[in-house]
Amino acid sequence: MASKYEIAWTLATVVLLAGVAAYSTILLYQLDALPADPTEYVDVTGHQWYWEFYYPANGSYFNSSYDATTNTVSGGALWAAPGAVVQINVTGADVIHSFNIPALGVRIDAIPGRMNYFAFTVPNAAPGTSYLIQCTEFCGEFHGTMRSFLEIT
């Protein structure tokens, strides 16, 4: 027969684990929830080996090409105002890519034929500040040059 202490210890463990599971489930739903009214929408498409940014508000497309020798991007970037809430809709055109802004903790997969959604708040940084965007899913020969920048406007 089990003692009172064994029963109490087992029940306390079960209650603690159930509480952690419930709290974690609530947090996961809150983290994945998209904002009701983001400041900006941007469609991002990963190509071998560049990022394409489409801004539906004004219908403009930009393809960013990274130059590793100068650590610069030409052709466009992801532009956002400080404090803006940006919803990005991410897909891949050819193979699986991973859209990643390491400094902001933003990472989402870009999968061909599937649209993934993510929203984040742009830091209140000075205009001209930039954050590295990179692909973190090996996508082929020039994967290392698949970079762009989030430019604070």
C-alpha cells in the first residue's frame, strides 16, 4: 500500500505538470496569433538565391541581391517604420528557404506552394538602422549569399 506521502507527492507532480501544460498552450496560441490591424503587409518570396519583397499597399516589388564583398544589398530591402507592426506572408518559389532576422528573433519557413504568416513589431531604432535578413535553410549552391536587410525608415 502506498503511503500518504507518496500519494501527495504524485498528485503534486501531476497538478504542477498540468498547470505548466495549460499555461504553455495558452502562450503558444498567443504567440501565433496575428494582429487585428497591422501597420504594414509584406509578401516575401524566397528564390534561389534572393528575397523578393512585395508591398501590396502600393503594388511595388523589390528583388534584393546581396554582394558579399561589400556586405550590401542592391535592388531593394524590407523597409519599415520604427514601432510598426509588420505582417509578413512568406512562401518559396523553388525550394524550401527560411526567412530569418536573427537580431529580432524572427524565423519562419518559406515553403513552395504554402503561405506562412508571421507578425512582428519593428524596434524603435533610429532611421537608417538595418538588421540582417538571411536564409537559414540550406537551399543550394549560393545559399550563403541569400541575404538582405530590414531597413528602418
